[in-house]
Amino acid sequence: MRKARPGKRKAPTTSAPVPVKKQPRKPRGMVELPPGIVLTDLTKKKWRLGRLLAWGGFGALYLASPDSGSPVNETAEHVVKVEPHANGPLFTELAFYQRVAKPELIKSWCQSRHLKHLGVPMFLGSGSFEHGSRKLRFLVLERFGKDVDELFLSNDRKFDVTTVLMLGLRVIDALEYIHCHEYTHGDIKGSNLMMGFSKSKSGQVYLLDYGLVYRFCPDGNHKEYKEDPKRKHDGTIEFTSRDAHNGVVTSRRSDLEILGFVMLQWLCDRLPWEKNLQNKEYVKNEKDKYMKNIPKLMRDCFHDNHQGEVEIQKYLEYINSLKYEDEPNYEYIRKLFRDGLKKRGCTDDGKNVNFTKVSSATADLCNGYNSEEKETRDNAAKRTSPRKRKSEDTSVSPTAKKSKASPGKKVIASRGRAPSKQQAEAARPRAVRGSQRKPITVDSATSP
């Protein structure tokens, strides 16, 4: 075997690997349930478990079917979330779903507000059971597809502004519903936003994970602003609100601020404070500094090349105007986002999200290249890099929907680039065949 000559190195590869989302590890004390177990919820409806889909932070997620007599196949449209009975997050989530997410409540809200879609999952069932020596609690929900974070990573950590505005519209609708039922979410982020599973719902987005919800206004009495050192920095550190950094329980403005930081990251790839997330006080101070000077935040996020995303800047400025107990003007926010879509030649159908490809110009702005740097970089790439295939655009523009709120300002349109077929294949989860084991029936013994 020949030895390599000293000082000789392999030429670096030009294609970067597709980012892979880390999967949560199995929580301590949890065991995988065998496919075929039949659970009975509190209404005596039976649910048969299929294969394990994923481990969560506190429990597990399984495919499920209301047809308890047949094996659960890969096209199953329901899931069951299972956690230890003593766990607080699932108990909190169950209480929220039972109070707020009953199908009749959601349908009534959509009818009264003339909504085609509301991204709050419907509550389908719950109960408790014993497996071996362990007492477990379960929640039945509709099955969902990929989360928005997966799509963000597979698209080189960039979304087109039209996609971001559509996502913002869907989340604002969901937050208004939650807030009007006296709850705040507290943990809005891409991994908690899921696309529909079935073909007819694949363009619809849903806000999930209600383990951190807080009832901020019980019986119409808003909680007072009170700092608690034990609560400091609650939530996902890069997105959590300034209120949460101060140890204050989330209010409506807190949810809107979290969404603002998430939308900004979707546009610019990384937020200024993400370089030191281990230092929570640093993150808090950076957010305080930037929210006092939002134009500087936009300049630093887009490397002095900020163009067009004025809606996000106006949205953050509006959040700054809100007091802790204020009820937001949701219609103002919706109109702001709709105007941004309209002036870019897009319309919102009130239902689907169009994942438009990001243009190379937008990508360069996000990466901090000005026009001269871009030309130099592109010329160098022509000498060293192999030709890349063009990716296909499979997006379809939604139909128009009118609004009666006040108009906004003109902005610049952008179109762009989608992930390659190889990247899409790498991000797609592999199917696993269902089990043919005989069902094991378990009744729900206690109330959650």
C-alpha cells in the first residue's frame, strides 16, 4: 500500500451534505410498546397501535387506527402519544385539548370566522393504561407529515419571503384561537409546526406541542406581570420572548414575539444571538439590545443587504408597541402579511402554504454577499466546481382572498431555488411495514 506524499491533501468536495435533523433519544424509563396493543379511551372507543414513529422528549409516538381488528398499516391517519402517567407535560397538553380542541369548538370557530382552515389539531381521545409495572397516559390525534423545520433544513435553511408570510398567516390564525380561549402556547418553532399527512391536507400547517401552554387569563382575569427567577429563559432559547427571559409567564405579546423571531430566522438563516446559545443571559441581552433598534437587527440579519422584508420589521415594531396585558390586533397583522404577498404577485387562499423556491439573489443576501463579492465568488466557482443539476419547481400558487384592513407599503418580489431531488430523498423518512401480531386489549382505567 502506497503512502501519501507529505504535504499532499485531498481536494475538498464542492457539494455540502444535506443537514440531518437530530432525533430525540428514548426517554429514561420508557419501553417500546409492541404493535397490536389495543387501547380503550375514556369514551370506550378502541385504538390499535402500530409501529413506533418517534421518541419525544418525554414519551413516544405510535401509528394508530380505530379499526382494532386489523393490523395498522403505513397509511394510518391517526397517532397515539404515550407518556408516563406522572409526567406533567402530557397532563397539561391533555387539559388543553379537552378544554380547547374539541372538534365541535374548532368547527364552530371556523364557521363564525369564515376560515377554511385552522391549524389547531382536534382532540380525538385519551385515557390511561398499565403496561407491565408502568402506568401510562395516552392522547389520540390526527397524523401529520413533515415538520416545517425539516423543510427548512432540506432547503438550505432559507425560505422565500412569500412562504414565510403564508406560514405567519396560518400561525396567527391558530394563536388567535388559542388566545381567545385564555391560553398561550409559549414554544412556537418550526419543529412544532407540522404539515398535513393526507394528500388533501399536505399544504396545510398545524401548530402542535401544547406541553408548555399557560392559562394566562383564567375566567377573564389576566395574570399580572411578575418576574420569577425560577422561570427565567423558559422555552426554546433562540426564539423565546423577552418576557420569558425575565421569568414572566407568557402572554399574548410573548407568543407573537416568539413567532417574529422564528419568521426572521426562516428568512436570514441564523439570528445574531445564535452564535452563543449556551449563555442564556447573553441571548437575553442581545434580544433586549436589538429590539430597541429593530432597523439594526434587520441590517445585521441580512448583512446590510436588507431588501423587501419590511413586513417582518413592521411586525416586530408592532410587538414593541404592545403592553403585557394588551390584546393584539390580529387583523392588522393578517393584513400586513397579505399585503406583502399581494405586492409580490402572490395570494393567500386561507388554507395552504406554498413553499416557493428561494432565489439565488435572496440566498446571497442571507449569506452576506454584495453584488461585487457575488461576481468574484461565482467566477471562482466556475473554475473549480462541477456543473449542478437544475431542480424542479413543483409549487402551485394559491387562489386569491380579499381583506378589508388598511393597506401596507410596496416591497420587492423574489423567486428562487428548491432543494434537489437527492436532498429531498435524503430527508424523506423510510417506510416500515406494519406488524401482523395479534391484538392485546387494554382498557382505560383512570381519568387523565
